[in-house]
Amino acid sequence: MTISGTETGATSRLAVHDRVYASLRDALITGRIAPGLGVSLRSLAADLGVSPMPVRDAVRRLAAERALAINPANKRLSVPSLTADRLEQLALARSLIEPELAQRAAEQTDAVLISRLRRLDATVDLALAEGDVGRYMAANHAFHFTLYRHGRAEVLLTLADSLWLQIGPFMRVVFGRIGTLGLAADHHMAALEGLQQRDPMAVRRAIAADIAMGMDALRADGVSQPTDAAED
Amino acid sequence: MTISGTETGATSRLAVHDRVYASLRDALITGRIAPGLGVSLRSLAADLGVSPMPVRDAVRRLAAERALAINPANKRLSVPSLTADRLEQLALARSLIEPELAQRAAEQTDAVLISRLRRLDATVDLALAEGDVGRYMAANHAFHFTLYRHGRAEVLLTLADSLWLQIGPFMRVVFGRIGTLGLAADHHMAALEGLQQRDPMAVRRAIAADIAMGMDALRADGVSQPTDAAED
DNA sequence: GCAGGCCAATTGTGATCACAGTTTCGCAGG
DNA sequence: CCTGCGAAACTGTGATCACAATTGGCCTGC
């Protein structure tokens, strides 16, 4: 399995461990690493062409964000496995945090934000039409966080960040299984409408609905089973 | 400044970086490290009598939880400084997450939990009576998280953990400044009452009130100024 | 007396190595 | 053919070193 996605460049200025973190994070958010799968510092380092040291830093960071799990017994690393309980908690937490961020963003919206979001939503639709799961996951993430970042709420944004990192594997599994049935974009449109109308509460409701719907899709698929991955 | 608090022992089985993490975490939660203060890997390592390596691991973890800040320019470490905006966000996030945890805990309460909480609440009261800020902070933390842990909601618990880590310095500053005026314990009693009566919603309300009150105290003290610490 | 520049100390980062624990795989014995 | 055992490979952990960047202080020159 290769971790490194599309090398976007311009990251050369960052520290090595930051680039490693970004790579792993992207791989997790877009679901490129299967849940339950074990990883190791040295293998990741070899994959990314760096020494184990910066990988260790990045992994520690991801473990702190619960995007990677550390087996307390043998200290080995793995992608957290999917359980119904975890999903319910993530859904609840998202529904508490993200609508607030959306509302705050809407309260200080501007034209450039709206146009950027329109462009991202178009990418989402395109990815859905093409059935490109990876691109859909990336574009959907970009849409939400371009909006959220505009809320200028660093603390809440960090929480949302961590939650998406944890829920990425879930989404990938379900979309990989049932295909990208054309459901997602609708609430994005409603959110954009709310932004245009300067109606923060409408944006809040739209995002809340978007989250609820995505979570229902995950629930309906029944990801409760351990999902050992690796099989096949 | 010494970081290491009361060495509780029994931690000798853990990895070194875990003990370092626990030490720093405890120092932050009880507010033993002043906000805005700069720290360095080597100085911390010297303080704790270990090599810089495990300190580096622990610091990375704390930085990921936003309990420590890394200056993006010179990469230097510091305790996050206190701003009114950060406080508001932390207050909001706490009020969203923690009542939920309290309710879940209450829904599966048992006698041993109640008695443990009673004992901890007594310690809180004692610390308040004695004006022992450090002990109060530790006991208050123990009370809340003994309750929260009982909710068996790992994801939400992690979020609450991170929030307390961030809000510790605020609490220490205000209690150090205005003294531990005897306000805090009341809602603990209401929560215990709710647990006894098997009334989860009452427990939820009590915890929500407890958070709101603590946050009001912080707000009233006006921690908005940069608070360079270090002075005096 | 004060400003500016130079040098030493300190910083985080990354590589490399040693080590102990665990896992894994193959081979020998039944 | 199956079961056990032992060695080899692999795991995370921690220490030590080198390095570039930044900081801080001292001294010189005005």
C-alpha cells in the first residue's frame, strides 16, 4: 500500500515531520488506509522515503488526535477499527460542533467565500457523477472546512478536525461498499443559499442536516461489525 | 520552576514518555505552569531527569491536544496564552460535550460510583476550606472525570480531556487571583442528588450549571488581557 | 551613553544506533 | 500431518550526535 497521495508541492518549506503528518492525515481522511490495518514506523518511513524519526513525530500527533490507535499491550500501531458505538459518538459530537462553526462562518460571510464554496461544491458534484470516491472525499472535506475556517474559531475548528480524522475511514468504507449514490450535494446547496441570503441559522440547519444525512448513510450500512479489513 | 508534582508511584511500569506526559499534563491541568511561559525540550528533560527524546514525544502529544503551543515561525514551545475568545470557545465546547457525558454516566450509575464521587466532593470542599488551590484543581478534575469515565463514551471523553487541558491555566489564574471563594461545590451536590434519584437529566443540568458557573467566574475576572504571566 | 554587529549559547529537527519485547516463520520431533 | 520449540526478523523506545536556525548578550565603534 502506498501512502503518499498527489504531491502538491509547495510543502517543501515545511518540516519533514509536518509533511509526513499531512500525508498520513490525507490518507486517513480520504480513507486510503483501511481500518484495523496495522502500520509500523519503519514501513511508513520506507514508504515515504524518510527516516523513522519524523514518522514517529507524525504518528504521535495522529495518535493524540485518535486518528491512529496504539495497542496498549504491545504498543503497536493500527488504524482504529470501526464500531457502531464509536460512530454514534462521532456523529453526536459532529452535530454539536460543526453547525456552530457553520453559523459563525455565515455570520461573517463574504463574496469570495461563497464563490470558493461554489467551486468546491461543483467539484463534489463532479466527483459524485464520476463515481470517484477519493476525489469526492477530498472535495467534501475541503467544502466543509473552507466554510468552518471562516468562522474564526480556532478551538472549535480543532475539535472538528479531529472528528473528521476519525470518521474518514467510516465514510470510505461505506462509499466504497454502496457506491457514491447521489445524495450528498443537496444540503451543500442549501448552505450556499443560506450564505447568499445572509441567514446564519439556515446555514446552521443545512450543515446539521448534511451531517445527519451522512451519518444515517453510515448507520444504514451497518458498520458495526469489527471490519477486520485486511481480509480479501 | 519544577514540573514534577507528587510522584504517585505505580507509574514505573509505563514508558518514560508516558510518565513525562502525565507530569506535564498534571502540571497544566492544575495550572502549575504559567500561561505564555516558554519551555524547551532540553530544560524540561533536565527538570524531569530524562533525555530530551521522551520529552519530545510527550510535548508533541500535548501540542496536538492544544495544551502546548508551537510558534510556527521559530518552532519554539510555550504554554498557550489566555484570550477571551479562546475562553468563550472552550466554555461553549465544554457545555456541549460534558453534560452529555454526565447524563450517560447517570444512566448507568451504581452505588460504588456515588460513594467515590462523594469522597471526591468532600476533598473538593476540604481544599476550598483550606484555600489549597492546587488540591482543589486536582480534586475538581477527579470529580468530573470519575463521573465522565462512567459514561463509557471514549470519543466524547477524549474531547472533554483535551478541553480541560486547555482550560486549566485559565482556572488557575483566576483562582490564584480571587482566591477560592466558596462557590464551586454546590452543583456537585446537585449532581450527586440526581445520581441518587436515578434522574439523568437532573445530573446533566447540574453539570451544565457547574460549567456555566465556573466559566462565568473566569469571564468575570476578565482574563482577556494577554496575560504575559512572568510578571510578579 | 547609545546603537549596531558579532559570537556564543540554546533551540528544534533529523539520523543513527542499541536494546528489549514481541511476533513470525521454519524446522525438527512426535 | 500436526504440534512445539527456537531462531531470526520486526516492533517501539530511548540515547546520543550533528546541524541549521534563532536567540541573547557582550563588546566595539560612533
